Amino acid sequence: MANHKSAAKKARRDAEARLRNRANRSAMKTAVKKFLAVVATGKKAEAQAALPAVLGVVDRAERKGVLHKNAANRHKSRFTLKVNALG
């Protein structure tokens, strides 16, 4: 338990941020799973249609501080490569 007023406030803020981060991370993981399922079907047109949605979710996670900038760029690059590899 926090012994100072400022420490108690910090604990409250950390708890709220943890919930926000968990929600954003969960939304990102769900979008990625849906996208990878579409890619697994091998239909390039559907994968190209699903790509902007998953890129937007990754960008949002980056803006919210859930992902580091370089990690987000790596994810986006790999998703794009998967779509381009489909024949």
C-alpha cells in the first residue's frame, strides 16, 4: 500500500493505464489473428482488402504506446510481405 498521497495517485494512474494498454494490445492481437486467417486462405484480393485494417490497428497501438515505433514498423512490413507473397 502506498504511504504517500503522490504514491497512491501514481498507483491509481498505473492501474488505469494497465487496463488501457491491455485493451489496446488485445484489440491488436485480435486484428492480427483475423488478418493471418485471411492470408492463410491464400486469396490475395481478400488479403489486400484486410491489410489496411490491420495496419491501422498496429498504428493505433503504436500511437497509444503499446508498441515501440520500430516494432510497429516491423509488423507492418511483415504483413505487407505476406500479402505480396500470395500468388
